[in-house]
Amino acid sequence: MRLPSIVLIAAVILVWLADAPARAQGAFDVSVTNYTKIPSGARYVTDLNENTETTNAAEIALRDALAKRDLSYDLDGTIGFKIGTQHDVATSQSEAAFDPSNTILHLNFNSGDIKGTPRIGHIYRITLNVYDRGSGDVLARGDVTDHGLNADPIGTTPAMVQELVHGLEF
């Protein structure tokens, strides 16, 4: 009786492990619009939307991803990559609402600790705009979003940037 149970448990674990990479690849929502191809071998420069730890990590991941595409970083580059990050709380309801008809203030204090109640999730988004520095023409723009409950921005940034760069046309 114990041997069939062990075999069944081992089979379930193997199926779960085999399915894990497929789930990891579809974990992000990617949206990229290409207006024209990015010239291969082009020299580029990066611009940051803001100077934060997550945006700096995204820039490092972007430089690594572009180096694999044979683009070289140069302060006098002809192509600009403007990258930014946004980390927000995602709620299905607003945190506070005022009803003027009965003068009641509604506050949402849902911590998600009660079984069956929705948890407050986190949204981590990386945005990218690619432009020609001489003319200002936009070559491509896009974003990638992680809707994980407790997203680790620094840990997911390289994979997210890789997905974003994968959507660009070179």
C-alpha cells in the first residue's frame, strides 16, 4: 500500500516540476509597439525616468540585454532607450471613498488575513521608449507588468527586461 502512494506522490511532483518553466514564462504581461526596426549594431544611450534603485536595476538589465543584441553603449549614441519603473499597490476597491449623500466615509482596511477575502496585490511595471536622438522619432515603446501578490522588483527585473527587449524589432 505504501509503494503506490509513494509512486503517486513522485508522479505528481514530476508533473509539477515539468510545468514550472511554462508558468514562469507567462508570468508577465508584455505590450510592445514597434514603429520601425532598431538598426543592428547601433550605438545607444540610456535615460532614466527617475533615479531609484529599481530603475537603476532595470537600466543594468537593459544594458545586458542590448549587449546580447550587439548594440554598444556610447554617450554619443544615435538611439535612446528611456526606461522607467513603477511599483504600486493594486486594489479592486479604492482605499477611501466619501459618500456625500449620507456623509459617510468608507475606508478599506482589508489586510487579507481573513480566509476567503482578497489580498491586496502589487503591480510592478517597467516602461521603455526607444527613440532616434537626432530626429526625436519614436522607434518603439512598450511595457512589461508583473501582477504578483508580493512582487520582488529587484529579483524579477532582469527577466522582465529580457521579455521587453525580446518584443523589440531589430
